[in-house]
Amino acid sequence: MDTPAPPYQELTPDLILNATESLGLRCDGRLLALNSYENRVYQIGIEDDAPIIAKFYRPLRWPDEAILEEHRFTRELADREIPVVAPTADSAGRTLHRFEGFRFAIYPRQPGRAPELDDPATLEWMGRFIGRIHAVGAIEPFAHRPTITIENFGVEPSRHLLANGFIPPDLEAAYRSVVEDVLNRVRAAFAQAGHVAPIRLHGDCHPGNVLWSDAGPHFVDFDDCRMGPAVQDIWMLLSGERAEMTRQLSSFMDGYREFHDFNPRELLLMEALRTLRMIHYSGWLALRWSDPAFPASFPWFNTQHYWQDQILALREQAALMDEPPLNLG
């Protein structure tokens, strides 16, 4: 887990517009903050042109090399005509810029709506799309971005939560016990799956990061891209009861396997990866709690009710990890 980052109080509207104009763009004064917590993202009006999106990176989170590796990956995908939203390069070919202590990147604005994942045809299209991303992602590894591991997605965040007083004292023993139990089950799932070759992933492949238009899907926000098993970019698109997820997976794989092979043993990791995400998400909120935007946006975090629900949800995950994996058919 990374260390708490300085807050964004110096990131004023004037600074945002001045940073944008430092690249030779002429702003028309329109500025709209978009829904983003890790970074700060804005839609900015441009004179006599379409609006652009400016992402100001959270200080200290990623080194420059990791951000540039993300940019190269998305531009590699775009160059292969895979519909992702990649950063715009300036006349010198730079995609990462600096202004008064902040790093930022410019993106084209991509309109769209959420995908209708209850539609088998949409899932098949999503499968083709992600299969193409993974085919490129498998060509070479990241050099500067991390790999999803039990340690960095489970052990470290749970340790941070327990060591820093986020869990109410009367629930601490229960949380410690259930986390130890589910992490042991996660380790068993990875052991049962055996060797799974990690590839470059989107890493945060939930429906909110997909914009659907008449032309199909576009992926946005590769800020969490990293190395990991292919199924990490698949399980978050499945929902409902087991029978429904099996149908969804079948439709998805009809498209995916047109472009990339899938190791069915990775299905053993689905609930393990879901468990790690749950633990990591709580740890992420705790790590960012010194940022004023987080208590304001997540008032339910760090309450008695939140931790009671987390303990219950992790116990449910323990039971789910005991069930057989989904069947590809």
C-alpha cells in the first residue's frame, strides 16, 4: 500500500485552466469536475473545439515511469484500433505534463452510456473487446507497474486497517479472524489453480469504466492497469446467481475466445479475486481518509454498521470459495 498523499487544496480552478492553456489550448472558461476520487478529473471547454478531459494525478501514488507505461499501453491498444480512450500527445510526443507541482494528462472526451450486461449480444461484444485487449496485453509484461498478489491486495490492506484503529474495538477480533480465514482460502484457490501466466490488464474492469455508444464499447481509466490473471478483467462483469453468471460467462467467452485463449483453471480464482478486492477496497478508503474528499463522499465508511457488514460479507465469501468454479460448458 502506498503512503498518504498530500491533499489537492492547491488545485484551484485557475490552476487547472492555466495548466491546460500551458499546452497551447485556449479554454473558454467552462470547467466541470467529474466523478473521480483517486485522481482529479475535469471536463474543460475549449474555444471553437470539442471539450477535453484533464486528469491531474494524485501526488506520490505512481512514479512517472508507471504513469508513462500506462499511457504507452493505452496508446498501443489505440494504435491497433482497439477502442480505448488514450491520452493525447503534444507536438513533442509527450503525454505526461507538469504544472506548478501537479502532473496531468489530456484525453479526448468520449461520450457514452453504461453497457447493458443483461443482453447476451452485449456480453459477447464485450468478450471480443476484452479478448483483443488481453491479446495485446500478453505480448510483453509491464516493467514499472505492479502485479496483483495476495500480499498487496489482501495482507497489506488488512494489516493497515488493523494497525491504525479503523475497526471498532468490539469487532476487531471478529474481523481479524475472518480475514485470516478468507486469506487462507484465497491461498488455497491460487494453489489449486496452479501456474497462471500474468498479463497486462485493465485491472479495474467494472461496468462504470465502459462507455457504450452506437459504435460499441470504449474503455476508460486505465489508472489501475497492472499485471495479473486474465479473469481479473472478467469477473466484475458477471453478476447474479450462479446459473445467471454461468449464462453470462458463456456469452462473454463466445466473443473472448475469438481473439485470445482462456485458461479455464483461472475460474478457480474468481471468488478469491473478489475477496481480495473487498479487502483492498476497505484498505484503500482507510489509506485515503486524510483526503477531505473521502470522509465527505464515503460517510458510511468506518462506522459500526460498515464493519459488521464487511465481516458478514467476508464470511459469505468464505462459503463461496468452497463451491466449485463456474463451468465454461
